[in-house]
Amino acid sequence: MTSSAQAHDDAELDALYRDLAAVDLRPLWTITEQLLTPTPRPRAIPWLWSAATMKPLARRAIQLVPVERGGERRVLSLQNPGLGGKPYAAGSLWGALQCLGPRETAPAHRHTPGAVRWVLEGEGVWTTVNGDACDMHPGDLVLTPSWNWHDHVNGGDSEMFWFDGLDLPMIDALDGVFFEEYPGPGESQPEPAEHNTSERTHAGGTRYVEGEVEGVVSPTASPLLVYRWADTAAELDRRAAGSDEPLIAVEYVNPTTGASVLPTLACAVHRVRAGARTPAVRRSGNAVYVAFQGSGSSVIDGQRFDWGPGDMFVVPSWSAVEHAADEQADLFLLTDAPVLRALGIYRQETLPEPQSVTGVFLPR
Ligand code: GTQ
Ligand code: FE2
């Protein structure tokens, strides 16, 4: 082709792109590589929020912001700096620190996004879930499935702190968010005569399975709304006794079906043995970890994150992650893996070698 013919073609091509843009059409061939990536390219980045930073700020919020003025919840959301200002821990997951002062109540509401609570510190609080008051103690997991009324009541004199995990970003991406306040101004549900009804009814079945996202997938949430730390710890101890693996992973499951606790979210506890280091694994789907007991570090895509009790960190989809514990450590884990599994697109890969550490994360 002569250079003038080439120039002619270029001008025609520019005109084509202009004309396409003017009528809201986009040529795939110019953006294929951004859209169809060989592996997931989450915009969320590995990140950690330390308890030492979060707790004093949460205490200031307790002093300054009555729970009614905090949009009914006193919640500090983990805002991943990779997400351009969205208040999400990862593209598909909401993670937050929620706190209630003595005698405070966060009034009842319901929404299509489902939530889990994992208690870090304090006593005296219960969450009422569709009329069932579930008492909360450190290490307990409490479920508030989609469209269940829920309020949080602090009947005691201590401050209470817990981790909230929600599928809100997923439900938002699907344009499926509905929300409703409980009828009656600033109301909570009536306190039932007896607390912990689901626990008395369902505590008998299999509530834990080995592994992390092994539960079958199901569109139904668990009818058991609270899993006690004493039971979780006993399950971890039992599995640890018969094994010398660096990692003991136990998933919380629906006792009637063996499915993940919520249709969208799986919860697990990873116990890392003292002095052990787990193999490096990549998984599709996002995860938020909450350190509960013990201390250690995780290498995420080559960067070392040191953690201790109350710290929270994000492992975005397909990031390589491995954990090491100084003393025995228990990490609570929230993932969206049930969704990927339900769609038949879940993947996981163990790396042949430990990662080399190329940097250390400095929490703010
Ligand atoms: O406790 O009901 O972190 O509705 C975000 C949204 C907690 C809650 C969050 C919520 C709640
Ligand atoms: Fe809520």
C-alpha cells in the first residue's frame, strides 16, 4: 500500500471509531485484552486494617455519633484503596467493624443482601433475627440471612465490637438491593421470652466440615443462626489432634444440608499451627480474613502482612496467599466462593514453591 493510501485508511478508521462512539457502540477488538484477561484482575488490592488503628477510631465514634445518627448502624467499612472510593473491602464483599456502646440499640431493618457477624470483643449484645434473639460472645458467628429482620441490642455495660461481612457489592452489581425499616419509628423487634431458639432447634446436625469451601451450594441460608466459639474451637482441636498439617481449615455449614451458611457467602476458620507455614494457594473469588487469636503473617502476592488479634485483611481473587504463625493462630475467613462454585467457575491452585517476599505492608 502506498503511504497516501495508508493515510486515507487511517482517516477512515478514525472516522469509523468516532461514528461508533457517537451512537453508543464499542468495537470489541479495541478492548478485548481488558475484558477477557487470562486470569482474574481484581481492582481491589491486598490490604490490611489493624485493630490498633480501628479500635480508637471506633471508640471516638461511640462518643460522638449516637447510633440513630449513624444511619442506624455504627459501622466503619473497610474501603479498599484499589476500588476508587467505593466503600467495599473487595469487588464482591463488604467488610466492616461495627460497634455498640453500653445500652445502645441499632434498630431493626431488613435487606436483600445477606450478612454474617463475627464477634471480636465485648459481652451483653444480642442480634434479633426474625424474632430469634441470638446472644453474641467473642468468636461466635451470627447469621442475618437475606430479607431477615435484624436489630442489635446491647443490654450490658460494655462496648461491643464485631466484624460484619455482607454480599452487598454482589447484590448491588446484580441491581438486586431492596431495603426496609421495621415498622414503628426507631424500633427493634420485641425481645422474645427465650433467646437462641435456632441454636436449641438445630445444634444437633453437622455444623462444620473440613476444608474451606467444601460445603455444597444451595440457594437456602442455614436455619441455624449462631455458631458458638466453644463448638468451633472443639472442632478445630479435634481435627488438629489427628493431623500434622500446617493448616486446619473448618467451614461452618448449614446443619440440615451441609451447604455454605449463606447462598452467597462461606465462612471458615483457618488454624495455623505454631511455627508452621501453609503452602501458597490461589483461589478465584475474594476473601476477607479476620485474625482472632495468635499472631503471624501472610504473604499475599509477594508482600508480607503481619497480623494479630482484631486485624482484618483482604485477599483479592487469584492472589497467591500463604500464612505463617508465630504462635498457634486462628483466622476467621469470609469468601464469596459459593457463588463461583454454584456457577461452575471456581478454581484453586497450589503453587509449587513458597513465595519470595518482595515487600512488607505497613498498616496506616
Ligand atoms: O448491622 O444491619 O456493616 O445493614 C452494613 C449494613 C451492617 C447491619 C453493615 C448493615 C449492617
Ligand atoms: Fe442490616
